[in-house]
Amino acid sequence: MALLPVSVIVANWNGKPWLSRCLDSLRGQRYENFQTILVDNGSTDGSVDFVRRRYPEVQVMALPVNAGFAAANNEALKKVDTPYAALLNNDAVADARWLSELVGALERHPGAGFAASKMLFFDQPDRVDRAGDAYTTAGAALLRGRGAASRDYAREEWVFGACAGAALYRVAMLRDIGLFDEDFFILYEDVDLSFRAQLRGYRCLFVPGAVVYHGGASTIGRDSPLSVFYGHRNLEWVYGKNMPRGLLFETFFQHAIYDILSFLYFIPRGRGKVFARAKLEALKGWRKTREKRRKVQGMKSVSDSDLRRLLDREISWKRLAARRKRGGPAVVEGIGA
């Protein structure tokens, strides 16, 4: 049986220290019918020359400036003509079976529009970084399985969404629902895409055999001013743009409590002003978000009850406790970082 062609897209911004591990892992894939596209976001560390010299099989799209994660991937996605497109972070190392596992899973499940990988910590390969993305009743993304033993996530499951740091998408689905929202720049752009896919009736499959080892927020840093600002601004845009009206009434109180607890978390860590600025910017962008909402809700083809079953119950205090105990993810983690 002929292998379907796949385009593997790696977005990069000053990621030269990690590119060898990432691209070497793609060279080692058992799945052979794929092309690799590196989209460089105006790097100044010699990434482009390095890849062109060391990895001549890689197609390089060099952008003049840092257009952001969403726009960089879109530049490549607009041009691909393969039935599948895979995204891989530049600080991720893919297991040799990664691509074959993802493609095989979507071929077995024609009702799935996209697939999530099992992402393990690079320096703790027995621990889960994320096993797909979840979305809670408070209107916030959740890194599914974060910190759990890898063996605890060993079966295929239907999940809310996929981290764009290691995912496979049907290109036909992307043509239908649209690409990443470039207004997000970085963070939560993959959650937004997952939400739009689910509203349209495309399901996401977690594939435990598709393993990658992830460096984790190497580019922007966890709880940095950059991650707090974009994470918390974009969180509001995802919620306002995608949550159906009926579920807005049900979830708004939890969403407000979540925001308050997040603010209280960041104040003593010197990020209170950044957090407040993020919410203000989200409010300033509400008119545009409302216009997008009309379009997204107009394409909705699932019932509110079907979507409600996909949402995890929010337990914010458990997130805070876990953060304080092990220095883990913040109350809001930047999905897609």
C-alpha cells in the first residue's frame, strides 16, 4: 500500500542550538514519504545558513521578520499540496515511529480530523509533558497528563485538541475551518484551531505511539512577561470567539473565578501588571473577536451538549498546589510554546 505524502513543518526563531536534534530525528523517521519545511522567523543566529548547509533536503522558507508562530506555520500551510501536514517544534525530538504512528491513526479513523502526539519531557523521558490538550469549564486550556508517568497514557483516546508542537492535521480540514489565527502571534493559537475544529465536527485523536521528546518553552520561557501576556490575552480571545452562547452562560462564573485566581497568583511573582495589560488588550480587541465569533458560530455543526462532554471540570486550586509543590506549569500554561 502506497504511503500518503506528508508535509512536516518546523517553525524556527533563533533555534539553532536545538535544530540538529530536531532535524536529525526527522532524518531517522521510518515513514519515508514526507517533505520537511523549515519556516524561519527572521532568525539572527545563523539558523538559515546552518540548515541549508547541513540539511539540504529541507526546504527553507526564510521570513524577513519574526511574524510569530501562527503566521510562520500558515506561510507553509498555504503552500502544501499533501493530504496531511505535521507540525513539529524546533526543540522537539521525534521518535523514529512518530510520523508513521500519526498517519496510521488517521488512516484507521476517517472521522478524526487531526491527531495529538504523546509529548514527553526531553530531560525526563518517562514523564508526560502533554498528552493532547484539554479545555476546561472555566474556559482555559489544560496540558493533559502534565507530570504523569508515560505508562499512564498508553491508549488511544478522543481528546479536545492537539498541541501544535507535535501534531498531524488533515489539510482538507484546515482548508475548511481556516488556518491559525495570526492575531494570536504565539500561544493558544492551537487551542483556538482545536476549538474551531471541534465546533465543525472534526474529532481529535491522541496517539500514544507517536512520541516526541520536548525541550519545553525553550524560545519564550515559562512565566516570562511574554508568555504571561500572550497566554492570558489569547485565552480570552479563544473563549470569546469559540464558546457557544448556551455554554457561555454556564461557564462564565467559573471563567471569572479562574481569572481572579490567576491574577492573585501572578501578583507576588512580579507579573501582575503584565497580566492586567493582557486582559486590557483582550478587551480592546473585542470588536474584532466578535466579528470572528459570528463566522465561527455560523459554521458550528455540533450540539452544545456534544461540546460540553469534551470539557474537563476546572479545579484551579489543584493547579496552584501543583505549581507550588514542584515548580510545574503556571495557573495558565502557554499552550503551543
